[in-house]
Amino acid sequence: MPSLAAAKERSLFGQVVKCYENKQYKKGLKAADQILRKHPDHGDTQAMKALIINSQGNTDEAFALAKIALKNDMKSHICWHVYGLLYRSVKNFEESIKAYRFALKLEPASSQIQRDLALLQMQMRDYPGYIQSRRAILQARSGVRQNWTALAIAQHLGGQLVDAERTLSAWEDTIKSPPPKSDIEHSEAVLYKNTIIAEMGETERALDHLDAVSKGSLDRTAAIEMRGQYLLKLGRKEEAANTYRTLLDRNAEYRAYYDGLVSALGLQRTDLEALKKIYAEYAEKNPRCDAARRVPLDFLEGDDFREAADTYLRHMLKKGAPSTFANVKSLYTDVAKRDTIQNLVESYAASTDLTHANGSAEKQPEKADVELPADGKNDHVEEKQVNGNVSQFDSSVQYFLVQHYNYHLSRDLGKAMNLIEDAINSNPGSVDLYMTKARIWKHYGNAKKASETMEKARSVDERDRYINTKAAKYQLRNDENEAAIKTMSKFTRNEAIGGALGDLHDMQCVWYIIEDGESYLRQGKLGLALKRFYSINDIFEIWQEDQFDFHSFSLRKGQIRAYVDMIRWEDHLREHPFFSRAAINAAKTYVLLHDKPQLAQTSLTNGVNGEMDKLDKAERKKAQRKARKDQEKKEQEEAEKKDAKKTAGNVGADGEIKKEDKDPKGQKLLETTEPLADAMKFVTPLLEYSPRNLEAQLASFEVFIRRKKFLLALRCLLTSHSLSPSNPTIHEQLLRLRHALNNHPASSPFPAPVSSLLETELSKLLARDTDLTQHNDTFLATHKLSAPHIHAALRARYALASPSELEAVKEEGQKELLKTLELGEEGCKLEDAVRGLELLRWWDVSEEAYRAKARERWPEATVFE
């Protein structure tokens, strides 16, 4: 199509482009309509109008108009460029790249199209295409340093390290005069080039290059660290030791520097005297240094450990450092060290005559009976006599003991509660003490008292954001969702649609959203639970997309080493524990919906053990119809309220109406007809990015076996077995898979390669001719003192039973579950008892006897009420 002939119309078209770039959409549409009144089939104007319409949120209308524009002018690079931008806006990057490539064929000299294509290729990790695009951009504008750096990055990430170094060197050769020392971009590029040389394995050359350029580097610390690493690799130990000593003089708190120095000196963990000398040297140089005093506790043993621990604990407790226990609790995996620390701190407590210092009301030992520290002195008593006031030490000792007895490797909740009560009586204004008391209640299993105590801690300091979030978290653990969002609203602007919850979504407050979802899952409100888990997935999608702007921003700012680190981090984004946690819970929720579709009727359900399950078929249908009507009525009332409340508060600063969630309760997610297919949206990235996550493999197995994808289920089972062969759930899943394959209908046989692979691999774990019932009974008898193993065996027995045997299996299972409550602390913990209760719920049998017996053992646990 010919271009616009009249100057006025060409000016109007330029105005349309400018209005789009400045987000003046109404003005831009008005100018576009002026052109289209005279030239209704002008493709470029139609394309720009489509782009503006898309920016206003009308995506479908924009695509329709863009297609008309292409039909009117197939050879317009603007139309194809716009078409690519539209596809990019809906995250269809493959189609967007195709459109960009076609636009580039029509207008090879367009730098804007070339740049957009390059950025999208980087986003998609299409390194060969990105290298090609960056080379074309460089050829067009070779005088811009950013273009050289961008090509080097593309070659580096694409594995072409030699070419990347050559590209950076080529730019350096074009520099006629040395850049100023304050040139950050040059400093970063030089160090980046050095890292490329090191990644090529040429450590000697990397060191020589670093020595030549480090004087002009603005990041001195990074240069020295790199030098130390190179010297260690080359075996130049003396120089490496001097380098790490330089680093320690700059920062004596960084543990990696100590490790580097120890490696450079060739010391082993058994060279105790030499190691002690090193750390003592830096402790003396830096009296306030923590690392030099704490690190030796990891390798010292016996009397040496006792002496060092005594010195360290006294130093920290006299300062009143609340983090003292957090600093040493990692030592508790060594039982001898744990006992030594306990004896030391209890000796401090005994010498201060703390009330109930050992957690009981018994008379305290006489001072002659108190076990003194390794040096035979009781400095604390002497201090008390001289100073007359060592209350900070006393309270620190007491707080340490509370945390010690609350910790899972040294737990004695009775002692911890006695001590915390005394501590609060002495210092009722301490937030930390109330927080710790809440944690004790949590470990008792009393979520209600834990929530109330944490709320009390929040009330002590209402301006503290951290304690506010802790209070909200404990409220969610107690399933007080409304109270939790009210607590969080104290630190949100409450301007988004949805109030404080909308603000938390906008701020991507992942911890709250996932805790909220897990709370709803416990309550059986599966729609809301799925809504939260999808929100987590959406946030990770946003984080993935957010890197797009950095592809050009980092080049402009010259921060290329940080940019490369960011790209590599983004490649593993979904390995984050929060994503795994949300994905696993979402998969479990969909499995639940598949097994019990009636749970979608949220109005009458109360978790897995809802009233709906207890109705017969006719009553259930009637109840479901009533539930649907009630739900529709409730939704209509809520919609009317929202319409009435629509005010200027829902309008953004640019005058656009903010998008409103049309399914806030997740009802549409709940009404899915293919829950297992929907579960795959979470299972696929879970297995791709977290293959070493045992919980992910176990949850994925449950999805695959229900979809009859036995080969994929076997892969999950084999991976789980390699990660944790003794996990009891693997036993249950193994029997279920073998049972499913043994009973697979002969009328629909597997393809020969699949059948052979299934049999070969599964036989490595369990032979085909094994008597599954007898194998399960043997497993149960072997692990009769472990509640998790008993639960797994009972679930397997239920899965193997025929329909006529199910009631008998349930009855026998109830008896076995009651017996688990008689096992010792190692055999049946509180968490195991809760899982036993969940198993009874799943079987739809009476829970009263189990609850009553569990309450006798855990009287404070609210879950058994």
C-alpha cells in the first residue's frame, strides 16, 4: 500500500506514534481516526491503532484490527512489527519472533525491529539467534561500546568463550586514549573479560591479566577475591595466603576468607593448634569480630571445645545478644557439643540463682555443687560481686535456655515454658520473649494459644513490621484468615482492588499468599486454596518476565557481571522453595478433587471430612443443587455490592480502570472437569526445575498413576527411591504401581518397548511374582515401632484390598492407628498423629476414639479437639 501523500496526514501519523510512546492513548486514537476517515484501508495506521487499543486492555479487538491491517498491507514492516508486539504482550514469544523476522526481511535497516528481536531472543534463551542479531546490530553501529559488550555476552552465554574474549579485546584495541579511572563501564568490562578467561580454564593467563588490570578496577574487593581463587588453583599457596590475609584485614567477618586462608596454608581439620592460632590472631586484632570466635567451635573437640565455647558464650551473653542461640544451634547435631553447651549455660544459670533455672521447682544445687567452667573460675559470680548489677547477663542466660529447650534437638517444652514464664515476669515488655513463648505453644500443637501469644507480642510494639508479619503468620496457622489480613492491613496502603489482600498481591508477598493457601486447604476451601497457589505461579511468571527490561538496562548501566549472574539465577528461578511448596500443594489439591469431586461443593463441605460425604446419592444431588443456588445468589449479591462501591478509588493515575478479579473465590478453578490435566501445569515445571525434591516426586507420582501414565509414575518412583530409599511412602507407592500393572487389562496391552521397560525397571525394586499382601504385612511387622511406616502400610493395604474387603481393612486400620499413639516419642510424634487423623478422615470412619486417645497424650494440641 502506498504511503500517505499529504503532509498533514503524515504529520498526523507521526503524532499517532508519538502519542503511543507517551501513553496518550485517547489523543492517539483521535489522530488515527482522522487518518482512517480519509484512508480507511491504510494498514500502518490500523496497526498503530491496534497497538493503542491493546494498551487499553482490549486485546481481542487489537488482534482483529491488526489482522485487517496485515490483509490491507502484507508488505508493511510496521504492520508486522506491530503484530509481533501484540504477540509479545500476550507472552506468545514464538509467534512474536516470527513476526519480527518477517518485518526485518521487509526492512533490514530498521534498528528498532532488530533490537526488539534481539531482546526477545535473549528472553527465550535463543543464543544462536541472539548472537546473529547482536552481530547485525554491531555491524550497523560499531562505534557504540554497548553493542560490543552485548555481542560478547551473547557469545559467552552461548558457550562461545573464545569469541566472547576476542570481541571484548577488539573493542579495547579501538580505544585510542585510556578511559578515566571513574569509568564504571570499562572497569566492569575488564573484570568480565577476566572471568571469561578463567571460565576457559586458562587460570594462569587469567591471573596475569588480572594483575595487569586490577589497579584500575573500581571493584577492588572482587579483584582481590578473584586473585586469591586463581592463586589457590595454581598452587601458589604463599601468595594466596597473603591475598586472603589482605581480604581478612578488609572484612574479618566473612567466613569464606578464613576457609581460603586455611586452604592456602595447607591446614587440615586435625591441625588444631595451627587453626586455633589463626582464629585467635584475628579475634585479638578485631575485638568485636564474631566469626573469629564462632568458627573454631565447628572443628574443636573435647576440652578445647569446652574452653572456646565458654569464652564465646560468656562474650555473647554479657553483650545480651539475642542471636546467641541462633549462632550456635547448628552445633547441636553433635551430641557431645550440645551437652557441653547445655552444661555450660546451666552452670551460668545456677550461679545466678535464677528461679527454676533447671526448669523445675526443686531446690537449686549449692554453689559447691555447681559445675564450673573449664578454667575453674566463676567469672560471673566475681562480676556480680564487683559490679552488683549483671541483670543483662542473667536475662540472656535465661533466654538462651528457653530457646535451647524449645529446639527440636534438645526439646523439653515443660522446662522451656517454666523458664519463659519467669523471664516474662521479669521483663514483661520484651517482644522477643512473647515471640518465643508463641513458638513453644506452636510446638505443643496449640495453634490457638500460639496465635494469641504472638498477637500479644505484636501489641507490645505495634510499629514493628517484623512482629506484625509474625502475628499474621501465626493467625494463618490457626486458620484465622480474616484476622490475619486485618493484621497485615496495618502496614499496607489498602488502595488496591481487594483491599489489603490486593496490596499483598501487588507487593508479591509470597510468604503470606502461600500460608493463606495452605490454611484454606486445611479448611477444605479448595477454591480459595487453588486461587492462592495460582497467584504464586503468576508471581513467578512476573519475575520471569521482569528480566526483559534488564536486557537493555544492564547494558546501558554497564553492570554486566551482575547481569550475567541474574540471567543464570533466572534460569533456575522455579527451583525456589516457595514455588515448589505452592506447586506441590496445588497438585495435592487437584488429586483431592479427582478422588472426591463432591468436595467442589464448598458450601456444604468442611475439609476432607465434609458433611457431603455422609449423604446418600439422592440426598447428595439435592444438596449439591441447593449449594449451587446458594452460591449463585451469594455471587450475585457480592457483584451488586461491588458495582455500588465502584468509585474513583478504582481508577489509576493514568485514568484507566484497574482490572478486577472476576473469580476471587476460585470457583471456576474448582469446577474444572479435568483436575489431573490442570495439575500438570504445576507438575511439569516442578519436575523440570526441582528433580531432587522428594516431596515433588511423591506428589507427581500421585498425579501420573491416576492418569495411568505408568512410565512417568515409575520414573518418579525410581527417582524417589534414589533420593531416600527408606522413605515409607515409597513402599506404599511401589505396591500400588506393581498392583496397577499386574491388574492392567489384557484387552489394552502396552506397546512392547514400554512393557519391557516397565517390567525391567520395576523389577529392580519389586519382582512381578511377589505376593503384595504378604510383602506389605512383612513391612508392617518389621516397622511396627514407627508410625509413618505403619501409616504407609495401612494405605497400601487399603489400595490392595478388593471392594468387598474395604470395610474390614478400615476396621483393622482403626485399631492399628490407635496402637500407634502408644509408641514412644521417637515412634510417634505429634506430626505423625495428625497424619493418622487425616488417614481416618480419608477413610470416612469415626475419629472419636483416636482423638480422645491423642488428647490424653497431647492435651495442648488443638487439632484433636
